[in-house]
Amino acid sequence: MANTKKARPEGEFRHGTSFGKRGELLYDAPIEILGAEDLALFGITWEDCRFLNYGGQRLRVYFFPTANRAFAEDQWRYLSTRHSAEYAAGRCMVPGVRRAFKRCPDRNSCARCPYGRSPDQKQPPVISLNSLLEDGFDVPSDQSAEAPALSKLEYEALRARMDAEDPRIAAALELRVLGGWSVQEIANALGISGPRVYQLIERAREIGEEYRRDASGDMR
């Protein structure tokens, strides 16, 4: 087991480090622990785990000590990307002032919904294909009852394309559109630069256009 004495991080690594048995610097790589099988895999117990908070989620993780800094940084980015995006996408859509819908503010509790909605009445967060290809990404106020379902199917297909190329494309888009995050907040969450966030969102639009061209070709 690694020595628990804290070491000084190198460079810009912002998370915990320790010294190994031979004095080597080890980085804390967070591994999400979902059950007993994960415990057995790493030869640990529940007492070896800690908790991390991402939005409204509380994750149980094991800080795996590794000399591979790149692996540790990738694990931090993976958790941040995955769970921050899932949290933003999981918030209900509610009436907006300057747009038809907006993501429900974090301060609102689902158990005490200020809009009086029951679970079966919640408006799911949906990115329509038209919204993806246009500026603003607003959901039209006069959309039909079938539109959310159609948009969901469209976006699932688009999400598959984006994930196949780079999971950060969909993450950046969802955090910006559904989450209302600033470019800098997204950059911090994904461990990338601000200009790269714009590039990812622009790539999402390009994938949307490619999808529309392919769909039009299938209809001929």
C-alpha cells in the first residue's frame, strides 16, 4: 500500500498525491465503485472508498494510487464529463422568460416542484435537430405533442455519432444548451481550453448537418 503522507503535486495536477514504498510519486486516480464486484477487483473494502459530489449526485470512488499521471488526469476528466453532463441532461425543462423552455434551476427541489408537476408530467430535456442546426437552441413554443418524441429519437442518433468521434462533443453541447453553463465552466469540467469548447460545439452542428443530409438521402 502507498504511504499516506501527502506529496507536493507536480505542475498543475490539482488532486491528491502520495509517496509509494520506493519513494515514487503516486497520483490519486478516482475509480467509481458501484458494487461488491468492484471492491473485489481492486482488493479493497467499503472503508477504502470516499465520496465525490457532482451536481446533485454523490459518487462513491476509490482513489487508486498510480505513477501514471496521464491515467489519473483522464479518470478525473472522465468522471467530470460523464456525471456533469448526465446531471445537466437530467434536469427537467420548465417555462422560460425569453425562450419556450429552460433547464430547471438547481435551487428548485423536485420533491417540492414550484411548477406543481408530478414525475409523469415532467418535460424531458430534448435537443431537437432544428435547434441543433440553428443559433440559440430554443424549443419552439408551438411544437406539436409528437415533437419531443421525434426530437429525442433524432438526438439519440446524433449522440451516437458524436460519441463515436469524441464523447466531449456531446458533453460540451449538453452542458451549454441544457445546462446553461458558461464556456469557461465547460472548459474547466472537461479539462480543455475555452476555444476548444467552441470547436466542439461547432463540430456538433456539423454532425447535425451531416445527419440531416444523410436522412434526406435515405428518403429519396
